[in-house]
Amino acid sequence: MITAYVLITVPSKRSGEVVAALKKHPEVKEAAAVYGDTDIIAKIQAPSLIEVDQVIMDRIQESPDVKTTRTYLVVEKMHWTR
């Protein structure tokens, strides 16, 4: 399983709509509006890097409310969850 964290920048006051839209994609496991240099952080999990690419490039970046994204792939052998 490939895990990625995507930092998303959106226009002012659009975070709520984008977080709601992210819920529609089963590969998006978490999404939260945050304070700071980015507006939303989303956790994506998919079986392959190709599928992660498709979610980010074909779904998230295609949204007219998304200005920019930054993607961080998890180093799986150094990753744990509770």
C-alpha cells in the first residue's frame, strides 16, 4: 500500500467545500483544514503509485478550487500507525 500526504492550497474560504469533496474519493482516508502555509492536509492510500498519481492529478488537481498541491510519499518501512 502506498501512503501519501497531500498539502493543498485553496482560495480564501473554500477549505470546507474542498474537504467535503475529498470525502467522495475512497483513496482519501483523512482530510483536514489547517492553519498555516497550507489550507488542507489529506492522507491518501492506494495499492500502487499509479493510483496515487490518478487521485492527485486527475481528481484533486482538476478541482477548480485547488490552487496548488504538494505531495509527500511515506517511507513505508519507517511508518507506523496505532
